[in-house]
Amino acid sequence: MFNPFKKAKSKVSASAMGMMQKVAMKKLEKMSPKEQQKMMQEAFKPENKEKMLKVMEQMKAAGQITEEQYRAAKQRLGK
């Protein structure tokens, strides 16, 4: 049956992504420093760094970020 309220999985609107980022930031603020450190260590594993670089390259190609922003983020990742 057709559900007009069901969102397509492949399409994510900018406002929905902004909302998800806000929720993530609130959750991060509520975490203890120890939990935050553990999460950051998990996020910055070498295999995850490669995934982040690929996403940033796509964002640069799409015009979402500038070349300077890309280089700065790449430098922070240690690449």
C-alpha cells in the first residue's frame, strides 16, 4: 500500500540531515569525556579515515565544500 509519509531511502534532504546533525551533537554533549574519547578513537581508525576522505572528495566534487576546506580536513586526518 502506498504511504505518502514514507521517505525514500536514497533521498535525504538538507533539512533532515541538519536535524540529524543536531541530534548527534546533543548526544555527544551529553556523553562523559571518557565515552567521547572512546567514540573518537573508533571514528578515526585507518579504515574509517579512508571512508571519510572518499566522502569529502565527493563533497568537493559536488561543490559542498571548497578546495581549502578539503585540504584542511585532510591535514587534520593526517593524510
